[in-house]
Amino acid sequence: MQPLNTVRDVVAFVGAAFAVSLALATGMCASSRAATLLQPSSYPKGFVDLAAVAPDIVVDLRYAGSDNFVGRRIDGYEAPRCILTQRAAQALAAVQRDMGQHGLGLKVFDCYRPERAVAHFLRWAREDADTAMKARHYPQLDKRELFRLGYIARRSGHSRGSTVDLTLVRTSASGAHELDMGTSFDFFSPAAGSGAVGLTAQQRFNRYRLAEAMKRRGFRGYAKEWWHFTLAQEPFPHTYFDFVVE
């Protein structure tokens, strides 16, 4: 480095140093803000926003709005974010890459589920008069049967952070279109299970394709629901969380 021989040299050097310091500080602040958006301090260590790991996966968090079997936003869902354990998110990102080779992708409906959300489901089940969503989600069942038959758990694996509800989509210029699985998400009926009868060959193949893609990356399915998968090697197999999705 050359010596600073004049006042002009000193002023120039100080100005440049200040500019560099300001740029670094600004960058650090921006980075900090981004990290806060993706990883709020209320999330336990080991959890991530799926959007930070696999931004191409379509997120349609049904319990963060009214498009669900209850018909209103569920307690604990303050934002439509797919929060998962980092291990589950990375495995899901691998499934997305696999499907991308075939012109397909993933769309998630539910990820981590706070325990307070399950409590909300239980309260709703006791409200006999509230059957606004029956025709769409449980046309053949009394709502109290949903727990007894295993469609809704009194303590959900979703609360451990490594369970996800999802489907396959094909992306085109007009958007991401769900593949036909024979039923919609959260349709509580034998028609949604692995032993369903009356499915077309294409519907069976679509379910098989999703299940095989998930299995290949370490997820196991649930016989009653074609959309439900849990990471076999989940990092918190005995811990049920209740932090808010925000």
C-alpha cells in the first residue's frame, strides 16, 4: 500500500473505507432480514421454510385459509408457509428434482401442524351443527367418525414436523395443474385409500407414481390417504411441537 502523502489522499482513503463499511453493513442487514423471513425466531432449531430449500414446489396451505374441511382458518396457521424439519425438506426437494425430469412437480397442502390446530379439529368435531363442508369432504360419514376411523388423529404426526400432505402437478403456461388422483385432498372416504375401488387406470397410475417417488426418497405413505407421507428417518419421532406457523 502506498503512503498517504496529502490531505486529499487521506480524505479519499477515509471515504472509500466508509463506503465499503456501509455496503457490508447494508448487505448484512438485508441478509439478516431474509433469514428472519425464512426462519422466524419462534421456529425450533432444525426447522426450515420449504420455500428456502425447494422454491419450485407449489405451496397451497389449506389450513391457513378457509378452503378446508372445517371451512375456516385453523388455529396456529398465521401464514401460508410450509414449515418442515430440514431433513424432510431436503428429502422433498430431492423428490421435486426427480419429478422434474418427467415434466412434473409437487404441490403441498399441509406440512408441520401445531398441536393447537389438532385441538381446533377436536373442538370442531364436537360442534354437531357445523356441517358446512360435509358434502365436499365427508359426505358418507358423521363428523365424529373422522377420529374413530383414523382420518384425523387426536395427536398428529404432522406436529413432529416431518409429515407432509401433497400431490403431483404438471406445469404449463397456464399454471400448475393437479394430476387426477380419483379424489380431492382431505376427502374422507375409502375412495381415498390404497384399497379404493372404481378408480381409472390413470388415477391408479398417478397415485402409484406419487407413492413410488416419495418412497424412493425415504418417505412412507398412509393407507387411508393417498396424499399423506412421513419421513421414515424423522429427526423428532417422539416430539410434538406447538409453535405457530408465521
